[in-house]
Amino acid sequence: MSEESGYIDVSDYAKAAKEAPVKVFGEAPDGTYWCVVDSIDFKMTQKEPSRPMLSWQYQVAQSANGYSGKIFKNNVFPTDASKLIDFFGYLKADFAACGVEWDGDVVLLNSQDFLAEVLDSAVEIKVKTKGEFTNVKVNRAVDLSATLKGAVAPTESDDDDLPF
């Protein structure tokens, strides 16, 4: 930068700037991600009829495909009573992957102190899209510090147990 003119010479960056494609921020592409729980909220859906839901936000720490944004997941309570047992079973698994044992006491979902226990938990997430629907599954807890010591980061695979 020239002190006199206030001009910053950026000519060394011209080629890279011209060749760079436009990056669009959107949903995470299908794949496996190591993430940190960034936020979790218990709230109501906006669409009528309004239903309770847990809204999760994960920050991607590592991925095989280079995506480094956020991943969002909503656990919307089903209206069909026959689906409640499976729903709560998956929700218990999500909490367990974050190192939090939840006994199914739904009143705790209203507690910010309880929900805060999952924050900063490191988990492996699998994202799979089929048509207009995206499934976000929490696979397991991961040790992000182990990757700094040479552990293998997530890889892509065709075998999964997602519903689609």
C-alpha cells in the first residue's frame, strides 16, 4: 500500500479472482460430516397446524467433500400417534450421540439448561437427499481432536441405513 495515495496493490490476486467460480451458500451436499452442535432450540413449527420441534444447527468441522458450512436438522413431533415411539427413539439416539442421556421426560425439552448440555458436542452426520426431502442422521460421537493426531476424517460410502 502506498502511504501517500492509500492505494493497495492487489494485482497479484487478479488471476485467481477472475478464475474463481461464484460460490453459492445453500444446503450441504449429500455426504458424511464431522460437526459440532452449534445450537439447539425447542420451538413450534410455523406451518399450521403448529407442532413442537427441536431445531438443531451443526457447524461442519471436517468433511470429505470440502463443505464447511452449517447443517440444519428439525425433529418435528409427528401427528400420527403410531409414529411417536420411533420418533422418540431416534431423538434419544441423537442425544446419546452428544453424550447426553435423556430418559424421555418431554418437560426437559423446554429447559435451556438441559438443551445446553449438547452444545459443542462433536458428532458424525450423514446427509442424504431424495427429491425435495433431505434426511440428516446423527451417526455417532466423534473425537475431533483425534483428527489432529492423524485419525481418518469422514469418507464417502454408498452403504448407509438412511430411509431413502
